[in-house]
Amino acid sequence: MADKVYVDNNEATAAWNTVLFDRFSQYRHIFVVALKRFGDVAIAGQPPRSGDRILDIGCGFGDTAQQLASVAGPESHVVGVDAAERFIEAAQEEAAAAGVENVEFRVADVQTEALSGPYDYAFARMGTMFFANPVAAMRNVRQSLRPGATLVMVVWRRKLDNEWMYRSEEVVDRHVPKPNAEESEALTCGPGPFSMANADTTGDVLKAAGFEQMTFRRVDIDMFVGQDPAEAVEVALALGPAAETVRLAGDDADRVRPLIEQDLLALAGEYQTAAGEIVAPASAWIVSARVPDAG
Ligand SMILES: C[S@@+](CC[C@H](N)C(=O)[O-])C[C@H]1O[C@@H](n2cnc3c(N)ncnc32)[C@H](O)[C@@H]1O
């Protein structure tokens, strides 16, 4: 939420370890499937090399860590880090069940904790937008990389071009006055999913963190947000800006929830395909950067 200044990542980590973990798990078939479409483009465009040591930042369930381990082959080693221990527990269980041996997962706040290394390649799929101090966090990442190493990250582009999130927030805003995140007891996810949407600002963050040769590649997809309008409404109110407003507003939002749902159902109708699914435009940056050579 823009009206709050975050001094550390404790609140965001608590959110990711509780309500956001639960909702990400419940709607994994929507969120992770959509994120994978962006992640696949990012990895195909700038894959790790065979045998690389790889860092996966904010790795969530660890599916990208497993994917990177497969792309870089059996001689590679991937370390997935996430501040939320419930994601790390799930990632460890899933990699073990899949029999993937060249990955490991650790609980770590990327901004403040040692990330080991040195790594040849760092990757993040929507895992770098929640830092209270993005320069400190990205500098910590850079310090874990060897000279000449590559960073590839997927971040949301501007909200306006992510129509289901943008327009569902507009609906909620019509019914609920913007809550003050400083006063609400509900946990927020920190600076939020669109904090790296501005390429100039994000480029400056990476430059200040010690990276060079930044590139921004725009990728647009049609994002599946529900098998029918009812599921798309649940999704809008589960994760993202509309959901965060509703959580922070608490009783004020609960009182008008039927009206919000009614308007969101109507909105979903605008995005319904002939097959009945709800599909809306979505857009992300694939950002790449490089650590300068030594000397
Ligand atoms: C939107 S989810 C993306 C998860 C995963 N990369 C994916 O694409 O499915 C953001 C992830 O970043 C993690 N995260 C947020 N702040 C973090 C921090 N300071 N250090 C490490 N991980 C963090 C969250 O716990 C969460 O798993």
C-alpha cells in the first residue's frame, strides 16, 4: 500500500507465511500457471548454462528451482530462498517427491540474510517486488553473484495493463474508502506487486545495487483468471490489490461485500470467452542485468 513506509520485511514475511500462503495455495492452479507462462519466456530467452550454480529468489513452491535445475543439468546446483518458511517446507517436500537432487531450499530474507554463493545465475519469478529496501536487497543478491553473472527476473508491468487486477481494484474502490495501511491490523505484502513496474525506477535500483547492462522485455499474455465468473471473483478477492484493500478494510468491506461481488461478476462477464472461462490481458517485464567483470 502506497500510504505506508516499510522499515523492514517482517510484516510482508508474516503475510506471505500466513494468509498469502493459504491463498496462493488455494488458487495455485491460476496464479502459478499464469506466472509460469512469463517464467518460461524468461528462462527460454536467457537460460542458465550447463553446470551453473543458480539462486532462485523468492522461490515460492520451488517449481522454478526445479525447472532451472533441469535446464542447467545434473552438474548444476540450485538454491531456492524464500522468507516464508511454509513455502520452503512445501518446496522441499515437492522436490523430494519429484526426486530432484540438485536443488536445495532455505528460509532467508533476501534483503538482510547471507545468500551464500557465489552463483553464476540468479532468477526471480515475481519474487523481488516485496522488499522494504529494494536497493539493499538487490545489492545483497549482487554480492552473492560472481563477476560476469546474470540476473533474470520477471516483474509485473503497470497495473493498468493487468486488467483483471486493475479493474477489480477499481470496483472495490467504488464501494470501500481506501483503508490506511498504517492503521489496519491486517498484514500487507509490503511495497506490493507493482513496485517494479516502472522500468526507469527498477533500472536505477539495479544500477545502485551494482548491476549493469539492464534490459527490459515486455511480455503480454491473456491470463486465465477463472473457469467461470464466480471463480474470477474469488481470485480477485484472494490475492492482489483488490484483495488487499478488502483485507485491510475489514468490517467496512464485509458490509458491502455482496455489492462488490455483484459488480465483479458483471465485470467478469466482459472477459468471458465462448467456452465460459474468464481471460484478461496481463503484462510483465522480463528484466535482465549483469554483474560487472572483476577488475
Ligand atoms: C508472488 S510470490 C512468487 C513465488 C514464486 N516465485 C512463483 O513464481 O510462484 C512472491 C514470493 O516472494 C517471497 N518473498 C517476499 N519477500 C521476500 C523476502 N524479503 N525475501 C525472500 N523472499 C521473499 C514470498 O514469500 C513469496 O513466496
